[in-house]
Amino acid sequence: MNKRQFAFGKENFILLAISIAIIVIGFILVSGGKTTEETGFDPSIFNTRRLFVAPVVIIIGFFLVIYAILKKPKE
């Protein structure tokens, strides 16, 4: 029996799953508290986690997706 030739190898799929998990973690870091009429404006939307850490994590995840797609599978 001939072995099927897939575009991605096992390592590519693992990297792709890890990168998607990193992107999801980044979007979870962006989300947060809510503003209600009782409490008024919520100043926590301007904290470092939402403005710096989360976008960096998301961008790293997207670059890892690109790497996972372009990585040549081992023969």
C-alpha cells in the first residue's frame, strides 16, 4: 500500500493547533469587564494587559500559524 501524501505533516498540525490556542488566549486577554449604568465608565479598558500584552500574543499566534503552514514536513 502506498502511503498518502498530505500537504501537512504531523508536526505542522501540532504547530497549527498550538498557534490557534495562542490566538484564542490572546482574545481572552483582550476581553474583560463590562460597563454598566450603575458603575459608569470602567477605566480597566486602558490597562496594559488589553493594550499591549494581548495584541502581542495575538500577533505571535498569527506568525506561528504562518510558520506552521510554510514549514516543510519531514519526509
